[in-house]
Amino acid sequence: MKLKLIAASVAALGCASAFAAPLNPATAAVAPANYIYIAGASAQSQALNAVAKSLFDVPADVVQITAAAPCGDAANIQKHVGYLGVRGGVNTLIVYRNNGGSGAGLLQLLAKTTSAPQIVTSGSVINLPGSAVAGAAGAYTATSTNCAVKLPAIALQDVRPAEHTDSVVALAGTANYDSLSVLRPTIKTGLQGFGIAVSNSLYTALIAANTAQGIPLVNGQPSVRKADYASLASSTGSIKSAADFLMNGDGSAIEVARRVDTSGTQASSNLFLLQAHTSGQQSPLTAADLPLADIALNNMAVTEGAATGDVKTRLNTTGYVVGIMSLENVPGASDTWKWVRIDGVSPTQHFDLATGTVVTDPYQRQAHADGSYAFAYESYVAYRDPALGTTTGLAAVLAGRMASTSASNLTGYCYQDLPGTWNEWDSSLGYVGNVNKQCRVGHAGNNLNPLYY
């Protein structure tokens, strides 16, 4: 009887430890070595937030901390968020901020000191103390008005570090930044899709132009020629007006809403459209070439957004606007922008075995997962401390969770962790485990390779 009581007591203690009280952000002590900043790609925010709590010993006890003024990107967990809990038996604070994008994160990772320009610009991140904890187990939250300037340990990457724009790569090895050689081998996470988005008025104009030119619409979605957009976005292209882009004499002004050079989305755009890092490389137009203030003079302008949200803001205006975004983005109820097909292939519609027809893909992945839609690049986790890449190191564990089909179901992203298990999309089977999530194709660890299987 006594043995049974002892066993019951031990079991009770085990349950208690599995659901211990969360750490209090207002009083918890975290050693500097366990305060970990992750910088980089905004397009991977959904992936990180989906798995962040699983990085800790007791996920239900993790406190999600949002930034509050005067900290930057306040109240937006897709841009700036912290996670406080116990990892490996020690108090740990993991903070993610993506100000400036993937390339900015890379430069922060290479920064020699906190006085490096990219750290000064983007390296102010959530710090303790924070507010008291609110919520219940599995959904604890807090806020912090206290931020610190910090060097990152990890940078999430939309492309390989060497594939970033020339202006980013050129800074590696200069006075403020170490060379790319200090990085450990990057860890691939999956295949991320990108697409061309347009404002509502340009979408309507494209429908009319496609119809007049005999280009069939698929479920009402118009198409843009890759060559036309490349010419529009290139500094040397001949298409520099809505009339040329639409091939119908339309006299409206047109705006290219691109991302800043430090953005991984911009690097992806350059790779796909302008053959970046090849002998055929072309230079993209910049906001300095055709400022928005001069759009009346040139009938065309270029804007550069530091974040995806900036591009969306431009796309939601009433004029003709076109830009590149990652396919994690789905138009919300208040959005008016829309995705278009590229050379007749849709990033958001695909043949569904369940219906036997082409329908909207709710996760915007099937077209690039099977290789029919080519605008997709492999994403990575970059780090420089070898300890982070060990079996239990945070970079390796994070990359493994982000790459795991069973850990999440991300929009605009297909998984490569189970090669050979891809099957045609059948929406009736759902999205549990590996179902309807796996890639058939990839770039074999180098985005300059073609997309193949």
C-alpha cells in the first residue's frame, strides 16, 4: 500500500513539473548567454511563430511577449516577438525581429559590434523586464516596453546568404561586418513560393487586356508575362509605362512597389526575373531612378518597402501598382490587392483530385510544390556559433522544427523533409501530418539551380 502511495506521489510530482507556473517577465532572470536574438526574413515569421513554443521544455508554460512603445514594431508578432520559458533546464528568452528583411538579418549576423549600421537600424529588440503574465496555460502573454540593442545569434534567410542582392553581399568583409566565411553551413528549411501581386484597378485592367489579346482567364484570374514584368522592373528594360505593360495604349501611371535591397523577397525577385548572380544579371530599378513624387512626370514610379506590409499598403491604393511578395500572404478582408498568374500559371489555383477541377488552393503551395509554378526558392537558417548547429543547438532544432511536415501547415510553403512522398493534391484528405504538404521539387541546396526533382 505504501509503495502505491509513493508511486502516486511521484506521478503527481511529474505532472506538476510538466505544467509548472510560467516565468514572470517582470522578475525572471535570464543569463546573457540564454537571451537569444533571431533576425532576418519577414516571410518566415509564420514558420517561426508556429514552432517557437516547441523549442522549450514545457511549451504550455512559455510566455509570448509582444513589443510595446517605445519598442519598434509594437503589438505585431509577425514583426517583433519574444518567447520566455525554460529551455534545457535554464531560463531562456528567444526574441525574433525582422526589421529590414532577410538581408538585414544576414548583415546583423555578420556585424562585428552593436555599432554596425544594420544593428543600429534594426537590432533594438525586446528585453526584460516585461509586464505581468496574462492568459492561461498554452496561451500566456505579456508585453515589454524595454528594448536592448543586441547582436543576433541566428538569421532566417529567404535565400542562401551568397544569393542576396549585390549591395548586401558587398558589405560582407568590410569594416563593420565579417565575411560570409564566418558562417557555419546553412540549414535548409523548405521551399517558399513568391508571386506577382497587383492593385485592384490593375487587376481589372489586366483582365481586359488579357481578354483583348486572347489570353484565357482561369477562374477569372488574369496573367502577366514574366518577360514584361522583368522589363518593367529592370533598369534597362524597354517597358516603362502601363501602356507598354498592358499592350493596349492605356495612359494610366504605373508603380512598381518593390522591397528594399536588404529584403530576401527582393533577392528572390532579382533571382527569378533578372538572373541575379549569373552572367546574364540585370540591375533592378530603384526608387531613386523613378521617385513616386515624379510619377506625373514619368507616368511610372518605383517605391521601396522595408517590410511586406509597406508593399501591401501601396498595392491597396487606387492606382496601377504591381509588386512581388511571398505566398504566405493571403488578401485579408480589408485588402483589395490580388495575385495574378505568371505566363499562364497560377500560384494560387491548382487542379484538385477531390473535385476534378482547378480551384483555389487555400495554402497557396500546390503549384510550386509539384514544379508547375517556378517562382519558389529554398529558405535557410544561418548561424555562426558551431554550438548552435549541434543536435541540441538552437539553430539545428529550430530548422528541424520549421522543416518538419508534422510541426505546422504553413501557407505558401511546401516541406522537403520526406523526399519521395509527394502526391497530387486531394483536398478531401485534409492537411494532417504529411498530407497535401510535401514538395515534389527543389533546388538541391542552391537556388541558382533549376527547380527539379
